[in-house]
Amino acid sequence: MNAPKHIVLTSHPPKGAKQPPKIVWGAPTAAGRGPVVGSFNDPTHRNVIGVHAGAYGVYRALAIASGTLDPVHRPDFTDTAPTDTIGPFPQWTGADSIVSLDPYGHMVAEAFADHIARGLSVQPTIAITKARINLPEFREAMAAERLVPDGRVLTEAGEANVTKAAIEPVWYLPGIAHRLRLEEADLRRALFEYTGGMFPDLVTRSDLTVFLPPIGNITLYVFGDVDGLWRQDRKLACRVHDECNGSDVFGSDICTCRPYLTHGIEECVRTAQEGGTGLIVYNRKEGRALGEVTKFLVYNARKRNPEGDTAAGYFERTECVAGVQDMRFQDLMPDVFHWLGVTRIDRFMSMSNMKHDALVSQGVTVGERVPIPDELIPPDAQVEMDAKKAAGYLVDESVSAPDDLNKTKGRGLDEY
């Protein structure tokens, strides 16, 4: 195993011949934009703050420390190319269009082959593959004849064919600040101070504008033809879902998360069978990005309320514990749609005004909004639904477009 290279902390950009590749965010081509280099194989090549796969960076450090991973390992990308072609699209151009992911993140082995050949450790931040998914809800829908297997989208065995993509976050700090209406200096200092000084380069290296944050990724599931995402002659059904491990994986009945997710998947399958495309966007933002520990503390507080678990106390107890009701910052969510070339959603399986408003404010037209059917709401989740309705949660279907944005402003917080 090669000895790890020592990292020198510095508050100054490098000088002389050893300049890292320049990043011109929003440039119209990959070559003009430049590669994102977050590896420590050669620190002089680094042009970002943080490390690749930031949420797993500590595990990588442990593997290196324990001697199980070569610190200068170079990935072999043979046969790892995406199974489908995504982009480039006009939305990839412009410093403010996509600010929270790298639109070229799935094509680095080809687009930056010359940099890799020169020894730069340029790594993908997006991977695209094909798979089958198997949910018990598929078989229930088939038994109820809501879904009929067609052998292309849905098999006789109750499996759905999908294209799926995993996306690691890549933040362009000036664009993030602009999107959130912040000063970049204030954003950098807050990220530095309130992560315990984890990333000093945020405040010492203003020349580094790209940050690889240690947060969860995004996973996409596409049903039907991928090119239906951007083709105007195909209908698109979509659900944007924020992670809820207790419900999504383990079936907890205190919320509507899994029922709404599987309902969205069913609608995506049906749309794909009818010649359109279905899209599930799954964000790792557990408990409105407050975390699962906070979520469970709030559950206890709600259930131990002498007056019972009430709609009136639903958001109040969250704010008492966490200090805020929601930290998901849906303003950044539309970036994945820009990466996919999506300009309209025909059927949006969401009752969330925050998600809707974020999309239309970024130029994505939203047509029919589909609420969760009443029969899918677990009894213990009725408090959640009542609280959200009281806060302005969408109840009835409506048709919305970018010009209608102001009609839904200020309706209150919601979760899904």
C-alpha cells in the first residue's frame, strides 16, 4: 500500500505551475466547465472543498486508517458507462440554473478522459443503471386489477423495469447563496461554524467555489422510456419523495409516506404503460432534514401530550424540539429536473405547496396535482393529515402553471 500523502492546510490559493483545473460553473460544454476534482490522490489537483461521496467520507478515512484501502487508489471505470444518455440540455448552461449537482457528473470518464490520462483523479458523481424493483403493492394492485402486467414495464411476476440514477450533491456556493437569497460570505461562514469548523476552506479559500457537502444523495427511478422525460409529446407522471425510513422501509403507520410513495409508483407504472414516462425523485432528507432522532423525539412528545396526539400540536411539537419545522430547502430540489431536461410535469403526485412552488418558480410547469387517496391513509396518520390540511395542505386536485405561483404562496408548511 502506498503511503498517504500529507494534506497541508493553507489559506492561500496555489501559485506557480501547479494550478488545479479551473471550474467555470454553468459553461455550455464540459470542456469549458472543467472537471470537479475532490480526491486527495494529489492535493495540488483539488479544486473543490470537501471530498467525493461526502456522506461516506468518514468510512473511507477509516478504511485507509485500518489499512484496508490504498489512499491513492485509482478507480477503473471500464464498463461503468451510463445505460442511458442524459443531456446535455439547455438548462445545464448558466451559473444559476443548476447549483446543487454536477450535470456532467455521469459522463466524466468520457468528457474528462484527457484529464484522467494526465493523472487527475476525476470521479463520477452520478451513476445510471437499469434494474427491476419488486414491491408487494404491485401484486396487490394487480389482484385488484388497478395494474395489468404488460411484459415491458410490469412483468407477470409483479416486477417493474426501471432505469435508476444515483446523484451525489455538488454545490456551487455562489449559486446556492443566490438561490437561497443569502450573501455568499454569510453562507460560507454558517457552513463552517455550524459544522464545528469541519471545512476551514469555506472561509479561507474564496477561490474555491464548489463544495462537496457530507449529506445524503438523490436516487431517481424512471419507468418507461427515459427520453419521455424531456419529449413534449409524452406525458410525465412524477412523485418527489423525501426519505422516511420508518415508513418507506419498515411500514410504520404513523405517517402517509410509504402509501403515498407506492401510490406514486403505481401512477408512474400506469403512465409508462400508456406510452408516457414515470419518475420518482427520492431525496435523502429524513424527517424534513431534521433527522431521525429528532423525528422520534417528536413522536414521543406528541403521544405523551395529556390532551392526546392532536393536529394542533403536530407542527408545534416539532418546532419545540428542533427549533424549526422544516429544513429541506425545496428551493434546491428543481435542479434534478433541469439535469433531466424536464420542463413540464403532467401528473404530480404531491400535495406539498412547497414542492410545487419550488418547481414552478424554476420554470417547470406543473399540471394536475394528485392527492393521496383517502383509503390509503393509515388511521394513526390521520392526525398528520388534519394538521397539514389546517396549515393549507392541498386537498383537492388543481391545475397549476408558472403564472399561477402566487395562488399557492403562504399556505403553510407541509411534509410531503
